[in-house]
Amino acid sequence: MLKKLRQSILFIEAPLWISWAAVVFFALYGENWLNSLNHSLPLVLAFVCLFFIILWNSFEVAHHVEALAESLKEPYSTVILTFTVISIEISLIVSIMVTGAENPTLARDTMYSVVMIILNGVVGVSLLVGGLRYKEQQYNLQGSIAFLSVIILLSVIGLILPNFTHSTTAPTFSTFQEIFLIVTSLAIYGLFLIIQTISHRTHFISPFKAQENYTPFDLHTSYPPKPIKYHTILVISYLIPTLILAKIAATPINYLLTSLKAPAALGGMLVAILVVAPEAVSAIRASLANQLQRSVNISLGSVLASIGLTIPVILIVGLATGKTVILGLDYSDTIILLLSAIMGILTFISGRANILQGGIHLLLFFVYILMLFD
């Protein structure tokens, strides 16, 4: 009896019922609770609860997408994971933009944090643990070059070029320039997806045979395998309450950033942590399983989607609501971004990786953390 209960959907998918219960609770009582701006404790409790529920849901979404990967194979599985997670990022940013105080740098800080956390933190850890376990790992060189070429192009145009335009006084684009960036970003990202999933799909599939069959720790591996339909329905079922709770989380995040007088970039980092957590775990686990190609697809795909899709959506929201969107990075952040791009090129131009590249990217990640708080 106990064994059947442990294998039932009520037990296995407990986070799903908790998240929907949270949605119902906040729908009934959340307005009064979140409007208690004179009492910081309720908002702190709300933030902590929402943060961990959203994070838990993100991990569950990643698990079910990974289960789909066994049937869909690369690169389709990582594309689904990327789109699922990027929807959470966009939902969080839009909610905070619309419901909170004026924060014109939030989208920029979030995208920059995603780039730093993934391109340096996650890639660094993935290469380090993979190198320690297998000495050297291999991946498809053509796919990584395709990723980096579009990432660097959109990063420079979207996050650096606004500092050097003269159409506005702030590091922003004019309306015409924003429309141009929206159209071109979506077009180049769409073109990349065609390359990744249709015309040059083999560039994103590892041509090398794994040296060892190894399955990393997974909380769900002890349960019987489920069909594709099961995992697809649950991805959607988890995603809906996650997006609703992400919108609700905008109020306590705004309040905490204002009341604590925290660095402006901290809000972007909090959003980025919620966004990249499932992809980070998936990428590191793939590297441990000697599937570096999947790790590269997840990591670089996440960075590309964050820039290529978030910038157009945020600019559209800014134009529709009259909100100012500052995209240009500070000079120190610009230097770190360019240095990360250079090191990314040097890391992914050989088709092989070891612990040295992992250590270099981790050092850049620690520099980002240092500059964020000091």
C-alpha cells in the first residue's frame, strides 16, 4: 500500500499540487497580504515562499523535459527546455516592469546576469566536473561556433551599442531603432532555429561516442518510465502555475529591492537565478554523463534565447506601456561581457574541453559577482 502511494502521481508530482495550492491561496488572500507594505515580514515570507515554489517547479519542468529528451533526441529536447525556461524569465521581467516602480535597467540586468551565470558559472562548473571525471570531453565544433556567432552579434547590438548612439541622451535606442532591433533579433533567432532543427541539425549532435555510460542522480529514476504524453501534459501543468506565481512575485521583489536599498542589478540576478536553475542542473548533469554536446546546447542555447527573445519582448512591452528600457551596460560590465565572449570563443573553437577552460570561466564568474556587490 505504501509502495503504491509512493509511486502515485499524488506523491511523485507533489510540487505541482503545492504550486496550484499557492495559486489558489494568493488568488483568495494574496491581495491583502501583498499590499501590507507597512509590514515587511509578510512580504519577506511571501517572497521566500514564492521563490522556492518557483524554483522547485523549474526543476520539475527540467526533469520532464529531460524525460522527453529520451524520445525527442537532440537538439529538439534542449530547444523545448530553452523555450520553457525563457517563458518564465520573460514573465518575471514583464510582471515587475508593469506592476512595480520604474526600473528601466531590470531587463538589461537580468539578461546580463543570465549571460554571466550560464556562460561563465554553468559552463565553468560543467567543464570542470566533466574534465575531472573524463580528463577531456568532445563536442561538435560547428554547432558551438554557430551559437557563439549569434550570441556575440546580439549581445553587442543589444547591450553595448546603445551606449554609443546619439539619438537619445540615455543608453537607450530611439523608437525606430527599437523596432529595427525587435524585427532583426526575432528574424536572426528564427533563422538560427531553422539551422539548429532542420537544415543543419547534425551540427548540434555529438559525432563522438560517449566513453562511459553513466546516469547522474535523479530523484525520479526509481519510478517507472512514463509515455511522452504524460511528460508533455505535466510540463504545461507546471508551467502555468509557475508563470502565475512569477507575476505575483513581482510585488515582494520590488518592495525588497526598494526597502533594502539593494544594488539595482540584484533584482536582475534574483530573476536570473530563478530562470537558469533548471538549465544549470541539466547542463552539469549532462557533462557528468559525458554528454558535453547536450551541455553545450543547453548552456549556449539558454544565453542565446535570453538575448534573442527577451530583448524584443521587453522592447515591445516598453513601447506599449510607455516604460523606458535601458539596455546599455555600464563600462565595467561591458568589459566583462566582451572578455567572456573572447574566452567563450577560445573555449569552443577546438572541439575539446578540459578543466583549464572550466577554471577560466569560473574565474570570470567570480569577477562578475565581485563587481555586482563592490
